[in-house]
Amino acid sequence: MKNLQIINPNFIIFNDDFLNIDVLGGIDLRQIERMFTTLRITYSDYPPMRTTLDLYNDHQTDKLIRNICDKWQLKLLDVSKSIHQLITQLETYRLQALKYTDKRPKNKYTLSADDKKQALKYLKSKNLLKNLVNDFNQMGIIGENDNATILFMAMASHKYNNPFSVICLAKSGIGKSYILQKLSECMPNGSYSFHTQISPNALYYFNSHDIHQKALFIEDLEWTTQMLSPLATLQTQGKLVKTRATKDKDGMLHSTTFEVSGNLCLLACAYSDKNYESLSLPFLMIHLNHSHTQDIAVMEYQKKIKAGLIATTDIQQAQKRLKNLIATLENLTIINPYATMIELPDEINHPRKSLLLLLNFIEVVTFFHQYQRKQTTDQETGEIYLQTHPDDIALAFSLLKNSLFRRADELSTTARGFYNWLKNYLQEAKTDQFTALDIRKEKAIHPRTLNRYLNELKLYSYIQIVGGNKHRGGYRYKITDLGDQNHVNARIEKALQNNLNKIRQAHQKQQTQQEKQTKKTKATNGSKTVGQNPLTDYKPPVKSVVHK
């Protein structure tokens, strides 16, 4: 392409010492069967000639050549040679550009020997979670220790065969996207894809290579069935298949199938007033902290940043430590021998989805603590796997306890928060009755939002109308005794603790049996005569595999 000069994709210059041709707007890389261009053709000192045509259309190309010859009195052979040389070089340029479309080389994150050594020390430390929280706070994630830990473990699970997905729910303006952006900065290069928003149909046209074994961050998740349905299908089945009618170049309709496959973990933010729990989605729903104390803590951190009291180098070091930590984790098979002992209380809604989320998260916790768990080799297949420890189950119970409580609540999260505030307000006011106007005088709340809360509380009989008139001062409400959720939470916590006690007892019993077996094996080996092989005589315990 000695005569072609690429200024940028939208401006290309062709000069063969005869004609000077500027290709304005570049050429379309998607339609290789056409070459629509806008040309500005200059010869000598004459005014330029401008035209738009398809260079692959012989009729249009021949007409252009003859127009140039007639306008400037040039030879047909010379003009034809220049135009066809332009077409050939544009073809070469487009084929080279298509070769690298959607395959831009990305710098792969590599660990130095010292970085890996420090990461292994980090992962093997008994204070792993404490150090993790300290790094979160150093980066500016304040007051969200449990939620940040859940999100970070989910991020790390993109390297695992069964990734875990989380949706952060909160009101507008409290920093839903902030925590997601901060955590995405801890991901190694090439291991995640960050999007402000994704339209429903765009999911079907993703490149499978770009999402497989990666974390997909969505800053703003729209609450629509068209959006959530394909995401849920992609998470559970690992692929999306869509068939629709498309037109070919002749205008004929044909059915075209688009298939996207990928094993990915989804991390997204959404508005909390939408009741996601009622949809029974295969994602964990966590609610971010929007209390007044949290506001003060975040503002104090912002002041320190602006005052230069927190060095940016400390933040970068924390991010690098977490990147190295994720890069050091390896994909291993995980078996939970205690899965059959875990039972959810009857109060929890959608028990099938809830149990599956809990079991999957226990595996993620084991995966994250892989350097603190003993690796076991299957004697028959030679496969290396990790066994879940009771401490992993205890940590999963602790982190997901609030989520399980919410799944047992018939009210939406925002309505439950309003109900708790209402009880405190009535207790301080020393009354058991109220009107909508009384609430608006005490709390800044939009009338439509207040009306939605009151209707939901009235629907579930948490409040009842005791007087008043809709058109004269509004109804007067009275709170009932039905809304106490503490006894339900207590039953759930007790059930989880009973499960954990049984699991720890089973683990202790297994440890005792293994110790006895080890002593017996050593004693047997000591009495073996020459010619007997103790390794072939020993039969390992049968491994129980839990099918999901």
C-alpha cells in the first residue's frame, strides 16, 4: 500500500503522482461485499471533484472514470489505472483491519516471583479476612466489610468452574457503582469486562471469548424481564441461543441463530425499590449500607483524600496486593461432604434457589481458602480436589445470614426499613396512631413512595385503618402486632447454628476415625513381612460426591 496513507480510520489519502484522492469517512469494515465511499478527487490545480459511490459497482466506477476524463481531458487508461489501484489498496487495508477486529492484543497480567511469594503468604495467613478488610478500607470501601468480602470472593470465583454472581441493591445516590468500580480496579488485566449499561439484545451478540471465565461488571442493571431473563439463563445454563429472521443482500428473509456461551460471574448494581427477591433469580442479592453513620464515615474518608492524609501510593499497593491474590488462585475441584447435612428453615422463601445459592457460596469460600485446605488425590482417577472445611460453612453462614433473613421476609427491603423506622417513631412520639401527614412532617419522603409503603404494609396487615377520611386529612392508621420479624430471624439463626453443630460433630468424628486408621496402618506396616506392599494393601475411604 505504497500509495495509501492512513491518517485515521475516517480519513485516508491516495496519491499515485497522477491523481490525489481523499477517502472521506473511511470505508465500512462490516460490509465486505460493498465498498461505499465518499471521494474528493484532485488533479493538478483544478478544483476538486466530489462524489459518493460503491467502488464494487462496475457501472458506477466506469461512470466515475469517464466523468474524470471528460472534466479534465485525461486519458481513459491512465484514470482507470489510478482508480483500480485505489480499489485494490483499499481492499488490502480492509482485510488487514478485519484481521484484528475484536482481537486487540491485551497485556496479560503476569506475576513476578516475589509477587507470587507475597500473595501465597497473604492467602495462607490466619488473618486472611482481616487483612482483606484492611485493604478494602485503605482503598476507600468504608462500612461495607461483609458486602465487600462477598463481592471480592465472587470476583475471584471467575477462575472457578462454578462462578458466583451478586447483585448490589441500593437507593440512588449512595454509591452503588462506587464499590463496583473500586473492586474492579483489583482485577488482573484481561480477567473482567466493565459496562455502564447493557441492553437486553446486546447479550446475544457478545463474543464468547470475551466473557468466558471472566467477571462481567454492569454498573446499572435495568429491572426488566428482557434484561434479567437472558442473564439468568446465561448464569444457569452457560449459554444463550437466539434465532431471528435476517435479510441477506438480496432482501430475502432467512432464520439466523446466534449462540453465546460462557462461564462467567456477574457483578451488577440495581435500584433497591424493585423487589428482586420475588423473582427467584440465580443471583445473590445484597443490600448496601445507606445509614446515617455510613454517610458520615464515607464523607470523612473523602475529606482525608482531599486533604492529602491518605497517600495514593498506599491505595495502589492495596490494589496490587489484591490483584496478585486473585492471579495466584487456581481452578480446583471442590467437594462438600457436609452438603447433605445442610437444611434451610421453613420460613425462607424460594428454598430451592436459596439452598443452591448457599451451597455454591460455600464452594466459593473453600475455593478462596484453597491454600489453607489440604489437597486430596483421588486414588482411582488421580484428580486433585479440595474438601470443604466446617470453617468454610461457618463463614458462609455468617456472611449470608442477612440475605437469608431477607428471603424469609414477606415485605420488600425498603418497606421493611420504613416499617422499622415507623415503630421507632411511634415509640418516641408515645402514640400508636398516625397519619401520612404526620410522617411527612417528621421524615422527608416523596408522597408516592410513602403511599407505596403504606399500601404494602396495609396489604400484609402490618397496619390498619382506624379512622379519618381520604379527602379530609387522610386516613388514620394504627400499627398491629403482626410485623415483628425478630422471632423469625431467631428461628433461622437457631436452625443455622444447629446445622453447624452437626457438621462440626461429623468433622470431629471423621478426624478421630482417620487418626485411628493412621495408627492402625502404621502398626500393620511394622508387622509386615518382606515381600508385602503396604501401599497396595491400603484402601482409601470412599469419597462421597454431591451432585448439583
